[in-house]
Amino acid sequence: MKLLKQTVEGEFLLKNCIVEGVISNVKRHSTGHYHFSLIDDTGSIDMAMWRSKVQQRGLEGALENGLLVQVRGNISFYEKTGRLSFICEDIRIGAKSDYQIAYEKLKQELYALGYFDERHKQPLPPVPSCIGVVTSASGAVIHDILHVASHHNPLVTFKVFNVPVQGPTAGPVIARGVAMADADPDVDVIIVGRGGGSMEDLWCFNDRALIEAIFQCTTPVVSAVGHEVDYTLCDFVADVRGATPSHAAELSIYPLLDLQEEVQQKLDFIHNTVQYRIQKEKQQLFSIA
């Protein structure tokens, strides 16, 4: 691995390179460093830009999924994972990608139609007994949600509405899954989503048919698409947004211990109230006698 690192990082042609592509799967770490992928028609490469360079170039908050950029930097080899990455020295932001343009156009159109208005948002039920999850039955989302449920409230039941969560035809299928969950009389809350990915991976969650299906729901909907930094149009139309699928489960499930504690507090209040009333009546009887 050390030899590979020395060979790659010592190669003159891989120093001060300039590459062009579309930013995807961008993540800002708590340290201020940025990690993302740069993709084009032929492939993708991992990118990293350290906080000092981000601040020096005035790029804080400017790096977004879907931007077409020209990047200058050096190829690096990380021995621990055996992966190549591109360390960015400078980034020139160019035109927006077709995905970004389509996303912003549809977002503005739906905003003007009132799809994202707060007056349409429904509150989540305080103690749901059944949650419908619209996602891939074989994906990690359902496992994350069930893991949270096992700790928060194992009495909550789930119904999984199995749908594809990626691909050009997935949007309308997810929309039908949402409609099925909404029509199920047992379902109190609907969680719709998938794990993280690139803008292209998450694109089906910007599908107009899906947005309309969520908007028409009479059952409260929690959007749980991607990671915390990922935003799709589902996040804006849903009643509540979960930063991750696990967070969506935490928002939807009332902790059993909290519920038991509240019930006990109410029982104690009733008991104390009754005892006080009994003592008061006794005193009145004794005063008469």
C-alpha cells in the first residue's frame, strides 16, 4: 500500500490536474471539510476539499449537488481504505446541471401552487399504533426504523409497502405505494424514503406523481430521504421531514417509557385527588358528629 501511495502521489501527471463534472452526494463535516463525488458520462471520483481551502476560496455554503464545476487539485491514495481521491485546491463553479435546473423549476412551480404551504401540514398523532413504511423491503431503511422502534416502543406495529427507490420509473410506483398506505385503515403515520445517495439516485423522490400523492394524503406523512444534507421535493411537501430514516422513526414513535411515566403521573394525580376528597369528607362528618 505504501508503494502504491508513493507511486500515485509521486506521478507528475497526477499533480495540479484539472477535471470537470457535476457535484454529487456532497457532505459537509463538522470540521468544515467537504467530501463529495464528481461525476460525468464516463464515471465518478471521490473529492475532498479541506476547510482552509473552502474558506480561502470563499466557497462555504456554495457547494451543492447538481452544480457543474471545474476542479483543480492532486490525486491522493488513502492506504487505510485503498481508495483514490482527488484533493481539491480550487473550484470554479459553472452552469447548473440539467438535474439542478429541472429540480429548481419544478420546485418553484409547486411552491406557486401551494404544495409546500404550512397550512396544509398535518400534525403527527401523539401515540400511533401502526406505521406504514413506503420503501424497499430489502433496503436498510426498514431495518433502521425497526431498530429505533425496538428501543423506543416495541408495541408499535409496521406495514411495509415494498417499492423500488431508484431508477427512472420508480417515482410513480412509490406514489402508488403512498396511496395504498393512505388507504389502509390501520396506518396512523406514513414514512416514505430511502437511504443516502447521489442526486441521480434520489431523483425519483422529485417525481411529480409522488409529490401529488403525498399532497393528497389524509394520513400524516414523514419524509425520510437520504442523509441530513440531502433535500428532495418530498421533504417540502411532507408534513414532517426526518433528517434520516432513523430520525423519522424517532419523530413518529412515542417512547413507551415516556408513555408509562405519563400514565403513572395521571394515576398518582387521580389517587391523590381521591384521597384528599375522602379525607375532606371524613373531616366534615366528624365535625357534624
